[in-house]
Amino acid sequence: MTRLMLVVIASLLVVAAFTRVAYRGITAAKLNTGEIELTVMHWSGEGGQEEDRIVEDSLHAFEAANPGVRVKRLNPGDAGSFYTKLQTMMAAGDAPDVFYVGYEGLANFAKLDLLLPLDKFVSREKTSGLSDALDLDAFYPQTVDAFRFDGHRVGQGTLYGIPKDFTTVGFYCNKDLFRAAGVPFPTSEWTWDEYIAAARTLAALPGITGSEFVTWPVMVRTYLRTHGCEVISDDLESIRVQEPATIAALETLRAWRHDEVNTLTSGKSKIATGASVFLGGKVAMAGPFGRWVVPSYRNIPSSENGGFDWDFVPLPRGSTRANCVLTVSWSIDKNTRHPEESWKLVKWLTDARSQSANARLGLAIPTMKSIAESPAFLDASLPPANNQGYLDAIPDATVIGWPADATFERILGSTMDQGLKSGDLTMTQAIAQFQSSWNTHVQFVPGGVNPPRVPWNMLSAGALSLLGLIIAGAAWLWWRGSSSRNARAEERAGFLLASPWLLGFLVFMAFPIAMSFVLSLTNWRGNGPLSSADWVGVDNYAQLLWRDARFHTAAKVTAYYALLAVPLGQVLALGAAIVMTQKVRGIALFRAAWYLPSVLAGVGVSILWRWIFDSQGGLINRVLESVGIPGPEWFGKDAALFGPPAFAIMSCWLVGGSMMIYLAGLQQIPRELYEAAHIDGANSWRRFRTITLPMLSPVILFNLIMAVIASFQVFTQAFVMTGGEPGDLTRFYVLYLFNKAFELYDMGYASAMAWILLVVVLVFTALILRSSARMVYYESLRK
Amino acid sequence: MATVTLAQVSKMYDGGVRAVDAIDLAINHGEFCVLVGPSGCGKSTTLRMIAGLEEITDGVLEIDGARVNDLPAKDRDIAFVFQNYALYPHLTVAQNVAFGLEQRRAHGNPLRAMLTGQRDARGRESAHIAQRVREVSSTLGLDELLTRYPRELSGGQRQRVAVGRAIARNPKVFLFDEPLSNLDARLRLETRTQLRLLHRRLSATIVYVTHDQEEAMTLADRLVVMHQGRVQQNSTAQIAYETPANRFVAAFIGTPPMNLIDGHFAHGTFESHGVSLPLPARWPSLINQSKPCALGFRPDRARIERATAHDGAHSVSAGAKINARVVAVERLGDRTDIAMEVARESAMNGGQTRLVARVNADEAEHMREGDEVRVLVDTAHVHLFEPGECGARITAS
């Protein structure tokens, strides 16, 4: 009877655990007959809730206009979360029907054959004679070309998206500062010479920096284009970064930043760069930015209300005029079940009415000429006054094509940052590093030219038979092991009750772990079906271990950090624990205070520390300055030496957990040992060495192993605080793994990294355990 | 060798708990003094105050005539053996024994000794320490164990190392805090004897704490029975056994303890429920008095005879006899302990009075539980106590 009860309860638990999943499936299918559902996914970065609302309104209107079609809207947040979500959905074969694609991601998606070609719809529109027919000629041609891909480069070939809006770039200027410095406000025709002259004059104002110049790869390339040079040829066939003109242009930019005081913000810290520095009113110009900063800059109060007047000027000209087109499309999933309805929706979302609504947001330029040149966009009731400036740049603006392999942009960005932003490399060094990294990358063709497909059938058959063998073996052992009927019945009940966990473990832990090993031997990209993966053998491992310099840097950064953080953290935790054993009034409060940081959210804490380490106004550098020590640029040009130590110092914030374990260990030590030592005449240092340390040794061992493992797994801090920058100088192992897996879609490669990390952790743990055997005394744990 | 004197020494803990209450104690050169009492009686606290591990709240502690109240433990020249031995886990037996000597050397720092040109002095010290460790180890039979770690030793061996650590320094006073209670019964007996021998050989002053009165009696030159933070009796073990100072000591010392019957004394007769004992006129202070008191006699001062049917009623008045019923018979070989309940006229008035008699085995051969018996008390060896838990013994002539 009892046994029956156990069986029923256990089964109910399992059923309950999976009911939710099943329930979702049932509700999803609950559509009226004849109705279809489209899923739409977008992001809302700078546009915020306003953008969210505009899309939602537009979709409601679409539903009203198209009975029988329902639209489900997803918005995972910013662009980063959007791409992660999209990738996951695509890998699961559950991609949304219609979604945003940024121009820079188009090549990658199109190459993986994930997007529906739109040419046949477009050509049909022309002849359809419909009142709402889509006419591509009404769009700025550069924006349309940004979503054409010919299998090799963007700009020509098949159309994969309809641009919803776009922007050109330029500088945002603080007009009040220009007036104060007596610098005439620039026009759309200004040159770089005028720009830098203005920056120098403005920098002479007390406490003012001339300009912020972001060194994002696309901005660097746009800058180079104004000098008639580039880092890569337009056909993406040859690297041009080593050309003398390119080097000269880059050296000029670097010199402005690093050889002059206050002319450009020198990228001394992350909060001192980017769009937000302009808000403070201490930077006279900021750019090159597109239209997307406008919603947040509109929050700057006018001069009368304590803010300042500002406006926009397009990018200055060098030897030629150039600008870039940054744009986002609405695209359709290649495997959508409702291509016709999806196309209808894309048309709806890019038509004149939707574009007008979007224009009011101020976030971007409408892609339809007629709307862009209408009051919907040019209305100057809100700043900037110079809306025309964005349009002035359009004739010279082109889409800057990127190789389909996103690694190019990554490597370019990180090496340029080291040269231009942090300045710890000369341009020659940075360029050399770029070329070497890029060559290593392109020479790596996992699996060779024609790798075989992954033999999934064979693998799954093998895995299943292995699983069968294991189960049979376990059953046999179980059968033999316990002879008495009672014992066996108890074991059965035990397994039954543990089965929800066991199932969960097998499905959500053991299977993915085993799977990741298989994937590490393939070139699966993480955003296509598994069947598209090729078998590459140990190529990923070989590349990682012998050739990938970025990986080696990541390993070095992590090791440097571990070497500092583990001893520092453990000494501090033990010291704090010893202090916390004092019998003082309110000691519980102190203990709680020390532990508190450990329960705070990692992201919030990371942002806090980002400010503490800020090289210009940060707490630490202020303190150092006050005692006459010039503080390093922790995450700037001194990052190679001071970046990982900064993280190590930050990790001390979290010693509370270790401290609590030490505290418990300390309280286990018999008081008599200290008394005996007292009577023997040992001083406090001797007592610490001969009693506390040996008696605590098992706890130290435990904490040490945990700390070593944790130090190999640093992610959140680095992701939030530096994103691995500058260059790769704070790119920790797991951060690089994340970049590879979820940003560069190299899941096989990332899986190999995960397995190498696992082996490293295992080896270290084993080493510590073995070497410690003679130094650990378990007396205090024995009773 | 040293004297230890406690004058009106008290220990008060936070919250007003008085663990030790103004005790006086004078321990002579070379004396083996045992503090004994139930747990919480203040004996360990007293020992720890002597050691300097607890602060003295009030009173004066002298070692060799010098006030040491405020002297730190390490400067009192005492050694302390802990109940759990407190051996340093990462040091070998030899290092454990030498530890105290190492801490006291004048040239402990090898670097400094080298720099100040005192390497020879340091070397002589080292040789002396090694010599001392050898002496101690041969005294205690630790030679085989010197290179071992505490975790590799048995309980008895650890105990010996703990003693070795204490004697290595040749202190003035040895303090033992229940050193045998973690050993099994047989080893405890053996070690007891060894301790006794060691004491004789070292002629050291020892203060020894135990809750085991048997251990206390066998070891003590001076037995100090403590209860509720006060000294109840301070004498030799024999005196404490034969003439306990009060009812507490009477009940605490001796196995099995003294039989005690609450009752009333009047006109030369002790009366209790079911008991009426005419007593010889040994208590001059009680002549013509009538007062409540307790009667006590040792189990081995009682004899037992089987009650027969025909002498029923009148035997109650037949002198020092108590009617009782056997509730347990514990045969110890040559002796047998018989536990009895006194026959009561009524079941009123609290619990049953229990008695124990220790008799020769052959006398008790046929005794069974439930037998009705008469207890014959040797009235020459009975004691009378004032009422109350610590009621003083009423002096007999």
C-alpha cells in the first residue's frame, strides 16, 4: 500500500513537472479555424519604450486591416539580447516569421541561408497595381543595397530585407561651448582640419575636452574613407590596412588622441567614451554617431534651464567626402509557414504610414525619400535643428560592407582599440597584430575543404547502445548488490522518488554535456540545424592549442587574474573571518555586512566597480592621487598590467562567502589547543601558524579549490565592465568562449573551449588535492 | 615543586553566575591534590584559574608564596594536561614534547642568532632540548612514537604524549583536567597507576580535576570535594570516606554511596517511615533533643538476614533492624550488592527509601529479587546529618 502511494506520488511529480511544457503547446494551437499567427521580433535599444509602443500600434493596425492574421510580438530588449534570442530560436527551428536584421548581420544570416529572398515579391508588386504596392525606387538606394547579398558580399545580389530606417553619421556639437570659445558653428562642408582646429580651441576652455571620437570599427572605416583609404577592399578580397595612406590616417587620429591634452577624450575609461559623455556638457563635440542618440540627447535641458543647446553636423571631409549608411531591415524567416502573410506584414511595417510614425521618434531617418524630406522628419520643433545635415550626407554615404565572418569586425575592433583608444600599441603594432590574428583565423578551415557531414545516425546509435549498456550494467549491479528483498524495495522507492531530479539531470545536464563534446568535434554554428554541421575531428582543439593567439591571450589574462585573485581573496577572507570571531557587541551585524555583497546582483555590482576604477573620476584613482600616486588607466592604456589586477581587487568584494566558511571552520577548532599553546608560551603568530592554519587546512583546501574554479570562470564582471576591451586585455577565458559561441556563432569551437576549460579545472583540482595531502590535517573534523 | 595557595578565590561570570565561591585551599610541596565533584561544581574553573586560563574575579592566588593573579599563563611555570590532550596535529610526538621548550629558548630565531654571533649558544640550546625530549620519552616509553603524528596514535598513546609535553618543561605545578576520561576502563586503571608512580618519581605538585570519585580517592594525597562552587571537604581520601563532612560528601564518596534515610531523632532513637533504630548515646549534642535529621551508613556496614514468617510483627522493635524488600541483586564475584526498598507502613510521604548492602557473596547466595529481608545496621558506624542537601555531619563522640 505504502509502495503504491510512493509510486503514485513520484509519477504525479514527474507529470506535474512536464505539464507546463505540454500546456504551452496546447494553448499555442488555440487559434480559430482559418486564423494564422505570425511571430514578429524586434529590439528597442535607444528607442526605448517609445519604439516598443510604435511597433505595437503598427501591429494592432495590421491585425485590424487583415482579419484572420494574428501577430505575436516579441521584444527581448536590446540588440544583443535580440540576436541571442534569435539564434536560439533558429537553432530550435522555431524562428519568428518576421524580424529585424541589422545591415552588419545580413551577410552572416544570408550565407547561412536563414532568410527568405524577397525579389520575387518585389517584382510582383510592380505589376500588381495594388494601391499599397511597394516601390523600391521610393527608397534610398543605399539602404536597399545594404540588404542585397550575392553569396560573397553585401551590396548586390539577392534582396533579403526591406530597410525600415537608417542613419548617416556625424558629430553632435555643444553650441554653447562653441559660442564661449568663439568658434563658428561648422557647416556640412567642413573638413577634418577645421574639425581638429575647433577641437583644440574648444579644449582650451577650462575643464572642457574638445571632442569625443569613438573608435568603433565602422566609424574608423568611415573616417578612413574620407581620406580615400580603407582597411579592406570593396570586394572584400584584399586587406588594405597596411597601405601607407591608411597607416598615415590612423596615425593622425591616434596622435590627436594620445599626443595632445584634452583635444580628444583619450578613451581613458569606458564611461568617458561613447554617446553619454556628451550629456555632461564637458565635451564640446561627440561622434561619429548616427541619429540614434537623438532621443536621449533630447533630454538635455535648454541653456535657460541649466543645459545647453546642441546640434548635428555630418562627418567632416578629408581628401574626399564620405559617410556611411547604418540601417536595419525587416526580414522574413526562410522557413516561415506563411510567406505571403509575412511579406504583407513587412510591407505594412515599411510603408509610408509606419515610416512617418517612426520618424516622430527621432531615432532614425525614414528610408523613403518622400518621408525623409517631408516635415515628418525635418520638423525642427525638437532639436537637432539641422535635420537637413543628415540628408546632406546621403549622396556620399555608402553601406560599409563586412565579410560574412563576423570575426573580421571583432579582430579589427579590438586591435584598433589598442592602437587608437587605449593607445598601448602603436598603429604599426596594432596593424601587425590585426593581420596576424586575421591570417590565423582565415587559414583555419576546420575539417579541411570538404569536410564530411556529422554522422548523426552512427553517433546516436552508438550513444544509445552505450546508454543501454550502462543501464544494463547498473541494473545488473543493483540486482547482485543487494540480496534482501527489503533492501531492494527500499532502493526502488528511493530511485523512484529521485526520478524527477534524475530525469532532469539526464535531460538538462548529462545530455548537453555529452552533446557539447560531440559538437566540439564539428563546425556547428549554433544558429542552423544540427544536420548542417560538418565533422572536423580535433581541428578545433588543434587551432585553440597551437594557433589561436586570442585564445592564448584569454588564457594568460585568466591565469594572471587567478594568480592574484585566489591568494588575495583567500588571505582577505581568512583575515576577515579571524576578525569576525572576536566577541564584540554587534558582531552579527559586521558578519552580515561582510557577507552582504555576495548576495547582490553581479551586474549592478559590476557597474558600480566600473565607476570605482574609472581613471578620471574613479574612487580608487582619486584616493591614489590624494596621496600623490598617479593612478593607472585600469581599463585603458595600462590594461595589460592593471586590467586583471583591477578585477582581482574587485573580487575581494565577494569574499563574504569564503569568509563564512572560514568562520565556521575557525569555530570548529578546539579551544584547548589555543590554551595549550598559551601555556607553552607561544605568541599569537605562533598560535596562528601551529594551530589555526593546520586545524583549518581542510577548510582552506576546500575554499582554495572553489576559488581556483571560480577564478577560471570569471564572466559577468568582464562582460559588463569592459567587454574584454581594450583589445583582448581583459578578455577572460569564459568571455572569449561566450563571444565565440553567441556572438560569432562558432558553437563547435566554443564547445572545444569549454572542454579544454573542464580539463584544466580538473587538472588543477587534482594537482591541489595531491600536493595538499601532506599539508591537510583532518583532526578538527574528527570527533 | 611548589606550593599553591588560594585565598577566598571567586569566579563570577557575566550575568552573575558564581562558578567558584570564595574558596580557600592550600596545597603543599609535592602534594597530589584532587578536586572532585559533579559537573558544574567549579572544579575545572578553579583549575583554569590556577593555570591562568580564566581571570580570577576575587581573592588571591599564590604559587610558591608569590601572588600570580595577574601573571599570564606562560609565566606561571605550570603545565596543563587537557581532557582531549590538545596535541598539535601537524607536529610529531617529539616536536609536540619539545614545543614548550622551543617557545622558551633565548635564541629562538636562527637568523638573528646567526647575525648576532650567537650560533653556539643556540646550538647548545638545541642540544639541551633534544636531550630533554629523550629523557621524557624514555620516562614515558614514547621512544617508538617520537616520529609519529598525533593522528597515528591511540588514545592511550596520545595521553602519554600529553603528559610528556607537560613534564618536558619541568614546571613547578602540574595541572590535569580530567585526563583519563577519554580512555576506556581498563586503560584508565592502568594509566591511573602510572600517574601515581610518575608523581612519586617527580615528587611534583599536582592539581588534578576529575568527576570520578573512585579515581579521586585512589590518586589523592589531598581530596577536595567541591559542590556549587564551594569546598565541601578538604582532607585525605580516607577521612572523607570515613567521616564525611556533610551529607553531600557522604553521598558523593564511595561506591555504592552511603545509604541515607531522612527521619527524626528523639530520645536516642532514629525514626523514619518503617524504620525505628535505637542508637547508642554517641551524640552528646543531641541528648534530650528532638530534631529532624538524616541517618547514614555505608553499605558494607550492613548485614542482611532473611525475614521468616513467624517473627513478623515484633521484630520491628528488635533493635537496629530495618525491614526491606530486595529489588536488585548485583553479584560482583566475592561481594554482592543488594538493593532494597524499605518496607513502608503507608505509601504516603514521597518516594521510597532505597538502601544498598554490600555483603559477602556466600551470604547472598540465595537472595532473590522480591525477597523480604531485614537489614542489620552496625550502629557503631552510623552517621547523623543535619537536614538539607549539604547538611553537616553531627559530630559524634
